[in-house]
Amino acid sequence: MAFILEYRGVFRTDSRSGPIIRHARLPRVFVACALVLSATAAPPAAATSDFLSDITEQGSAGWGIVTRFEQSPYRGDGVRIDLMPLYLYEGEHLYLHTYRAGLKLDFESGKRAAVFLSHRFESFPVERVPASLAGMSTRVPGTDFGLSYEQRFDWGHGFVEVLHDVSNNSGGTEGRLGAAIEWWRGRLMFAPYFMLSARDARLNGYYYGVSASEAAAGRPAYRPGAGVNASVGVNARYDLSDTWHFFAGMSATLWASGVRRSPIVEDRVQLAAYGGLAYEFTPTPVKGARDGVPLTFKVLHGRSSPCNLLPIMELRCRSISTDDRTSVDSFEVGRPFIESPHGWPVMIAWYAMYRSCGNVGKRMTALGWLCDGVVPLKAICSVIHTGFFPPATCIIVCA
């Protein structure tokens, strides 16, 4: 048999799940320490606005963990903390990061163009909604379709991006223009950067506007309109070894005046920081012309069960009778992109997925992706997350 560890994500989640973001009010000293540590600790310079790009070499993949700290833009919401599993793949044309996946094309003289799907982290808080947002319709994270162009120079790189919401939330559009300077000192790299972000009225209005039906005492109806944000920051990376990479960064963003004047927004410079650790697998050796890459198809049907995990594994409980009658059907097609790193009996594969979930007569269908690793053992277990980026709802299935 084989041990299978699967991470699944979809480009749009069921609205009943809501965004999975943890919020916390932290003492200012703790927040300051987190920002300082993230800024001085070590690693990456993000090509384009993706802070996870260029951590692994082309043809390689990586796993790890990353934590984000961010002052919430909403009045009274404090500091947000996101703890996310990290997964990276850099192919010749295909790339996959924790919250972004796409296709890229490299040209001569350091030019690169890309098309991608990206998770937008903006949202109302899920827990402990502040008084400023009480009674308002929830604003949720979205999925953006994007185009980017990057030009590399001896001193760093410049980039331009255009993103448009395709998750039917805001329907808004954002354009980004930025540049970064890269400084290397042995294994340590710093990359100060700046970025301008032009957002249209639909994007700003969805996340920071107040409709007439949401107006209340101290919270008048408001439309922020279009505007331009300005951000400065630094990314850093330290290569602990050929395979272990530590990275961190911090930024400060001045929102457009129309957003800052919103009755639900704090009028201040927004600070954010992140830090993480990544392990990079060695690239897969190039295959000969006769060595085919297997294309795998999967068909899945699942039902919820009231039984605990151990009785199911021991075949002592087979009941699938539950009140919600939850079921899932999936069709998947994919192929491996990393095989036997370091000689280990491990394979990491990419799958495209079409999935349909049902719950008491309600059904949600979504397209998504699947990252699959296989190790020979005497069990088959799957750890499944339903969401575009982790953490999200987790289901464990064994057979």
C-alpha cells in the first residue's frame, strides 16, 4: 500500500464556510517585536508582488510554514494573524505558491510575463466583529485573475500587474506598479521595494464602503471611490543550507484618502509583516525522450459518517447515516512534477480537480487544484482541506 498526503484547494469556497482568518488584539510591544523580528531575521525578494516567488530554484518544489501579521484596516479590529502551510513549485512555465498559481513565460534580457489566479486576503473579521462593522453584510476574500510583466536589471527588478476579481464578490480591478533593489551579502539577501496600487471604485466600495441599508448612528452611508495606495517595505531571505530557507519581511501602506475617510476604516498607515521557513526538494532529474511522465485520473465519491476515525479504520463502523447527509464527488487529472528527491521514496504531483459537494439538498461545484505526495507505507490516509488557501475545513479519510 501507500501513504498518501493530499492538500486540496478550490478557487471558490462555499459562502457558508466564510474566510478562515484569525484575529487578535495584541499588546503594542508584542506587535512591535513581531515587526522588528520579521524585518531583521532574513530572506526573499518577491518578483512582482508575490512575496513567495524565487524561494525555490526552477524545477524544484518546497514545503514549509509562513505567518503573517497585519494591522486590520477596519476601525476597532486590532491585529490579524494568518498561519499558513507553505507549498511552492517553480517549473519552467508552471508555478504554484501558497496563495497564487499560474503560467509564466521568460524572454531574453530578464523579461517575464505571467498569467495567474491569486487569493485576495481582504475581508471582514470572522470572529469578534467590532462595533464599527456590526449589522453590515460580510465582505469575504476573493479570487483574482491577473496578468503581470517583470523586467530584471543588475540592481533589482521592476514589475506591473493587473488583477480583476473573478469570484463574483467585488468585481473590482486593481493595477500595481513597483520596483525592488536586491542586495546580497553571502547567504543573506535584502530587497527594499516600493509599490503603487490603483484600485477602482468597485473594489474599494465592496471592502470599505457603507451602503444606504447598512447606515447607522455614527456610520453614515459612504462610497470611497477609486484611489491609489502607496506601499514601501523590505523582503529578506537567508539560506540556512542548500535546502532550508528562512524568509521574512515588513511593509507600510498608506491607503487612498477616500478609503481612509470611510467611517469603518482607521485613518493611519497600515503595518504588516511576515516570516516563514521553507524546505526545498532537489529538482527531478531530466527524463529521456523514452521516459514517459504518467498521467493519472481519479474519480472519488465520499459520504459523511457519524463514526470516529479508529472504528472506521478497523472496519467496526460503516455507517453513512447522518443528519446533514454530506457527500462529495470529484474527478481529478494530474501528473507528478517532483520524483524521488534526495533518493527518498516520495513523489509530489499536481492535479486539476472538478468537485461537487452536497449538504442537505445544497450543492456547491468548484474547480480547483490538488497537491499530492506518496510514500510507501501500510495505510492509505488523505488529509483534505476545502479552501483556496490554508487553513480551511479539514476532513480525514482512511481506508
